[in-house]
Amino acid sequence: MAGFAELGLSSWLVEQCRQMGLKQPTPVQLGCIPAILEGRDCLGCAKTGSGKTAAFVLPILQKLSEDPYGIFCLVLTPTRELAYQIAEQFRVLGKPLGLKDCIIVGGMDMVAQALELSRKPHVVIATPGRLADHLRSSNTFSIKKIRFLVMDEADRLLEQGCTDFTVDLEVILAAVPARRQTLLFSATLTDTLRELQGLATNQPFFWEAQAPVRTVEQLDQRYLLVPEKVKDAYLVHLIQNFQDEHEDWSIIIFTNTCKTCQILCMMLRKFNFPTVALHSMMKQKERFAALAKFKSSIYRILIATDVASRGLDIPTVQVVINHNTPGLPKIYIHRVGRTARAGRQGQAITLVTQYDIHLVHAIEEQIKKKLEEFPVEEAQVLQILTQVNVVRRECEIKLEAANFDEKKEINKRKQMILEGKDPDLEAKRKAELAKIKQKNRRFKEKVEQTLQRQKASRTDRRGRPPRARPEASLSLAPAQGPA
Ligand SMILES: Nc1ncnc2c1ncn2[C@@H]1O[C@H](COP(=O)(O)OP(=O)(O)OP(=O)(O)O)[C@@H](O)[C@H]1O
């Protein structure tokens, strides 16, 4: 099988791979690196933990070594932790180049970041929101000459929804040159291929893992059918068993809200499990500290929301527990992909309540694999049921007393002030952006309706019996909510 040298990488870069323990290119690297070196746009869809990051870092460093200038490359990624992780790979592999990188993410000082950007680093790794803020508020840097635009977790960046990046991406895409190489990577790329291919300016090279099952073979995927009311007792039981049966262990538990994340963390700590939380309501410094202590095994359990579901590469994680069944199969794929990485074994256990059966079926349909039941001694769970529920209730009361929700607002305002932003101005800007988006949406609907009417009238003119007046047919349609 070809080594890194056969892919067209210089000897210094091949040596860096060797020193980093990358002996043989993974399939996605074998596929994408030559195409990127040829100058093609690239869409890489490979399983979690299969080396997609190095698949774009290596060819970019190769090209940078041939034409060193700044700003050479812009990498966009959905979360702050991922930005730091990608920057680390650039730094380690690009060390002989004297690589200058710059991380632009929220929660950190804007003035310091603006200063770094003005020094024209070779590579900028950013979350879209903060980079767009810099583009709107200062002209001390330019991304007009970048050679590479990378979108890591591209389908997440382009996802429309409550936390979408659309408005910020529009600002960024307007500032980058049309003449560039666009590299898009994710483990769940194919769902949004149409939008992604629109981003690539020339015939992009598309590489997809050829495997019927969407998750990695080394991953043992289980489910546990539990009544909603006793779910936490099962969780404690699973963790206790895992701790008893393993010397060296570490678990990531995913849940769906910041509040549940906080409560579960408090509850598990009451049972003396070394636990730390990671969610978007924490201050940035707390988030980094939590992740660092989990990575160094000071804490054995990381309880996280989906802010940590994508991309995080923590080799020690043996088990992923889904405290809630993910609503989307692709969220499941990314969550369980935090274990069984780079060829290692791993296990994923999903707690399924009576309300989630359909979600499990959707997941099995998407990953093309059946989850197996995880065996549990119910009698052992019943023994701790009351104690767990009492402790959980105590934690909920403690959190309510600490005004967790109100804190959310206060934290947000404090954070903005720390970042040199005016919270009221920010709120006004957000309201204006929401209005623009609503106007765009209404405009698109009007255009759609006009096109439908024109199509209908063209059909009528071709001699078919005229249809009932549109108003009449609309009255049969379900009541239209406000646009
Ligand atoms: N050629 C290689 N040989 C061995 N290990 C590798 C190789 N390439 C990357 N790795 C390692 O594999 C792990 C996973 O890589 P990476 O985080 O890039 O995966 P990914 O495909 O981006 O995963 P995800 O979809 O979860 O983001 C990392 O620890 C990385 O150092």
C-alpha cells in the first residue's frame, strides 16, 4: 500500500508524519491528498476517526511550503474545541515550516485576535461567528488572497436550524476569493451534498468511504430499553459496573440540554464518580479546563451536550453513553464516533425509553446495522433506584436555587462585555438579522407561489379544463400558520 511519500508529500512532511505516529495513510488520505495536491476542490466523506483532519492538513502544508505567505488558508469548524484541535495538528505537522497559525473563536479576547490577524498568519482556524464579527468590525486583515478554504464538519456548518451559521457564512464567503481550492470534510457529508457541491467552484473530487455500514467496524453498538423515570439509575449502574470491571477507563456521556448536563454532573459527583461537564453555558476557560482534565484522565467521565459530539479526538475514550436517544441519526453517528477511533475498539450504549423506539429504528436504518441489547441485572438497578432519584432531585433543587437559567442570560451579557461587545447592541443586531432572515424567507415563499401559479396557468392554457380557483383549493388546504 502506498506510503505518504508516494502521495506527493515532501520528505520533511513524511518525516513529520512518522514522528506523529502516522505510519500508513488512511483510505481517505490515500484518496484525497493527491487530488488536493493536483489543485482540485475536494469533498471527503469518511467515517469518524478515520483521519480526515490530516487529509487536508498535509496537502495544505505541502502547498504552503512551496509558496509561503499569509493568510494562506482559512479553516472553518463548528466548535471552539475543534478549532484548537485542528490548530494542534497544523502546529505539530507544520513545525519545520515555522508555521504561524491563528485561532479565531468566540469566548476569547477580540482585540488580541485582531492583532494576531493583522500579522498575516499562514493559517487561520475559526468558528464562523467570531470570524464574521472580525470581518464586520475591522479592516486590519484580509482573506482575499487565501489559497484554501476548508470546511470541517461541513454539513454541520451548512445546516439550517436554530443554531445555524448561515448569516455568518455569507459574510465570510463574500470575503474569500472565487479563485481558491475548497475542501469540505465530514463523516455525514452525503446528506447535504447539493449545497456542498454548490460551494466548490470547479468539478470537485468526491471521495466517500465504500462501506455499507456508516459506523466503524470496531464499534460495539448497544441499546438499553429503560423506562424514562428510572433512566438515571441505569446510568449509575452502568458506570459503577464499568468502573468495577476496568482499571483504566473513561466514558463520555451525551445528553440533550445544558441543564441536564449540569444536573447529571452534580449527581454523579455525589456518587463519587470523577465527573466533569462540558456545555455551551460554561465560560470558555471552564470548557477548555474541563476538556484538558478529561483528556489527562484527571476526570474519568465527561458529561457533554452535542457541543462535543463532533470531531473531538480523545484516544482514551472506551465508552460513549447516550443518556438521551439522539433525534437525528447523524447526531448519533458523530456522538458514538468519539470512541473506536483510528482502528481502536470501543463501545456505545444508548438509553432508549418507551418514547424513543422510532428514533432507534431511524438510526439503524441510517447506519445499516442493528443495535444489540445490552444485558443488565434489573434487580441490581432496583436496589439503587430510590437513592439515585433522591440525589437527582436534590441536585435539581440546588441548581434551581442557583438560578441556572437566569445565570444563562447574565453569563451571556458578561461574556459579551468581556469580549468588548455591547450586549444591548448585540441584541439589536440579532433582532435585525432575524428580521432579514424572515424577510428572505417570505420573499422565497412569494417567488415559489408565483412560479407555482405561472406553472398552473401554463397548464390550463394548454387546453385542460380550468382548475378550481386557487383560493377555493387553498380553503381545503390545512390552515396556514403565520408565514
Ligand atoms: N494515517 C494515520 N495513521 C494512524 N493514525 C492516524 C492517521 N491519520 C490520522 N490518525 C489519527 O487518527 C485519529 C482520528 O483522526 P481525525 O480526528 O482526523 O479523525 P476524523 O476522521 O476527523 O474524525 P471525526 O469524523 O470524528 O472528526 C487522530 O488521533 C489522528 O492523529
